[in-house]
Amino acid sequence: MKRILLAALALLFATLACGQPAPDERVAEWERFTTSGLNVDLPAAWEEDSSSDEQVIYTISNGNASLWIKTWELIPSIVSKSVGEWAEKNEQATVLSTSGDPGRVHLELAMAENFNTLRLSTLLIYCDAKAYEITGVTSEKDFSEYTTLFKQVHQSANCLSAEPYPKLDSGALGMIVLPPTIDGDSFNPTAYQEALALARESGVQVSHYYFHWGDIEKESGIYDWTVPDYIVEANALEDLELSIVISVIHTTVRGRIPTDLVGLAFDNLIFVQRLSGFFSAFAERYEGRLHYLSVGNEVNNYFVSRRDEIPAYITAFDETRDAIHEVNPDLPVGIIFAYHDAETLDAIDVVQQLNRGDYIAYTMYLYNEGFHFRRDPAEIGDYLDRMIALAGDTLVVITETGWSTATLLEGSEEGQAEYNRQLFAALDERRDKIGFVSWFALHDPKPESCAEDIYSFFEPGTEPEGEFMEAFETFICYFGLRQSDGTPKAAWNVWVEEAEAYYK
């Protein structure tokens, strides 16, 4: 992190020691500097300088002060936090102030070396799925003379990204935004931010994401907001609406919950108080940046063999929904059901009993027994009609749908592309009856992740073996419109073309 400051400071210290003419902040002319989406006005009379910092893309100086522009492959808040942590460990550096919002963070810093002190005024602005740093620096004694100039430079900075698609009140396009795999990592913040930008540019309005309660509340009433804070902010920076599901139920099993609550019934007083307290805290913390909040994922697959637990879950859900609306009245709260399984497992009654939210959410996959994809993609229209009919007067959203490209399951890129076409056609005819439809997913996960994830769907010690597990692992691994390394599949171009036509 020391590179944020020191690359240009050595030269400045040297020039300051030699004595320079008095500064003059009256700028007669400005020139517009542009790179990708970033635009910023800089004093035209200052001369271009050089920097040994590879991240610096442009720097100028008048001999008494310098301005530089550099890039960080992270969002502004993370860069700002890193600067603060670095300064705490460096006796020569002090962060004097931090202000702004997630998209524009302003820092004032002081750097001392020998008998000289430098003052730095830095703007971190979000653009092109990264943070641009625009820093003005001069000596402490001259800083007041340049304050207005640095402020003018920062105020002129703006990001002109691609014109976004218009927001839709219904029939919006959604996506589970899995980033590509970078250097073997399962999650890379830079890759995730770029993936969010790519999704938005391709017409996505709603981003759907998953959390487990026990990963956030690790002790009673003590919440670790680190990951959800990042996810919410990262999506907000791309102006994506956010749909979150907390997997209290994770398809066929209970999701990860606080360890001291394991084994308690859903309507246990302590369980209900903790559950509603957690969701209330979640909804309040992210008010205005959260658009859908689901309590449980594909819950009918759990209750199909545990119907006696449904009344208890209704109690927990109703209390939780009320608690959420006390702190965030406008936030829609619902439950997610696996519709295809509800039909094939004769569990429509489970959906009917639990249709008590502000919306009803479905996942929908057209597969045959053994997770094989040999169905007609055009069937999706009839399925949507049945899902809408089952919902009654409740708003319908589709949090997951997709088509596998795994040849082991008789999937293909051609089949995925055709399902895209049929999905858009079906949605176009029903757009006023559906809140959003979300594709699973932007990229394939890396195969190692799939091998680990499949065990989360089974109780310990009950995992099936053999052909079933091979098929299930393959099933969850190849729905991406792009491969795990970022290579587009045939359906990616179809999605982009269909989205453009859909908005028109």
C-alpha cells in the first residue's frame, strides 16, 4: 500500500529542498484528461512528468506541486480502508480526514520525511469497475495555496460509462453473477466487480445472491458484516438491484445457522427471536440498497418429507417478516420454491401453504430424471403460466433458471442458446406478471467448487454415492453463459442480442 504515496514523493522532496517559485493557483486554461470512462480537468500549463509507479497512468507538475492519476483494481472503500491501515503502521503517515460516499471517497493525508512534510489531497472515484485515484500533493507550507485547485480538479472528475438500459418496473432481467476463476481463486474482488459491470452492460437489472445466517451471526447477537457489506456495496456501485436469500433452509436441509441454535424447532421462542432479530438487523443495515429478501431457498424440497414442520416455519416466517417491516417497511419479503420439483414430487400443497410473503419466488429448471436435459426449451412458457396461476395475487419472481451445457447430462451450448431464446420470448409475453427472471449463472464455477458444494445439500453421513453424485455435481457446475475462465459460450451472444431486443 505504500506505493499509493511514495512513488512520486521522492522527486517532490528533492525539488522542495532546492526551493521553487511561489505557487499560483490562478489557472488560465484547463485541459480535459480522458481514459476509458474517466474524465477530469487538469491545469493545462503544468508539464507532464514521469513516475516509477506502474499504476500511475498520468502525472503532471508545476515544479512546486504535482497531480497524478492511477488505478486500483478494487472499489474505493477497500482502497481507502487499506490506506488507513497502512498509515496506522507508518509513523511518517497520517490520515487527516476521510469523507464522501462509496463511489467517491476523499482523503486528506500528511507525509513526513526528515524536516519536510507533504500534504496530499486524494479522490478515489469508482469507474470502469475499479477505483481511479486522483491525488494532488505539495508541501505542508504551500498546501493552502493549492487547496482550491485540488478541489476543482476533484469536482470535475466524472465517469461516463456505457448508457445503462432503462429500469423496468416488471419483467426485469436478473443474473447470479459468478465471476470467472482468476489464478485458481474461487472468489476475486476485481473479477467480481468486472463481472457485475459486464452483467449490467448486458441488460441485467437485478443481481441475486446467497448467504447463510450462521456465516454472519457467529455468536448470539454478534454479526460479522464484512462479506455482506462488500457484496451490497459492490452491487450498488453498478446500480444493480439486489435480491438476497438467507438460506435458513438450503433446498433439502437446514442451512448453516448459529451453532447454539442447531436442533431447535422453527417455532422455538429463542429460535424465532434470534431469527427475526437477525433479519431485522440485516434489513435495517441495508435499507435502500436491498430490493428483495428471501427467508429460505427451495424450501419445498425440505418440507416434502417434513410436512409436520410447516406450521412451525410459518410461525417463524410471519414473525420475521413483521420484524423486517418494522425497520424497513418497503422491503419485499418472500420465500423461494423449486417449482419443477414441486410438480414432480407432488409438493404443490407445500407451496400453497407457504405462499404468504410479499412475493413468491421460484427456481425453474427443465430437466428430466437424473438431471438430464432432453426437454423442449419451449416448455418454459407453460411452466411460467402455471407458476403465475399458483401464485394467485402474489407477485412472482424467478430467482434461478438456466440450461446446462454438460454433455454428460445431454446438455449442450446449442440447447442453452435455444433455451435463452425461448425464455426471452416467454418473458416478453408475460413481463407485466413477473417481477424479474434471474439466470443461473454468468460464469461456470470452477469444478473444484462444485465438488465441495454438493455436500452442503445433504445431511452429514447421508450423502448418496456413485452415479447420482456424479450427475448432481455436474448438474450444478455448467449453467454459466460463460466458462469459468471467462470464455463466452454460444448462449452469451444470444443473451446480449435478446436483451437488447427485449428492451426495445
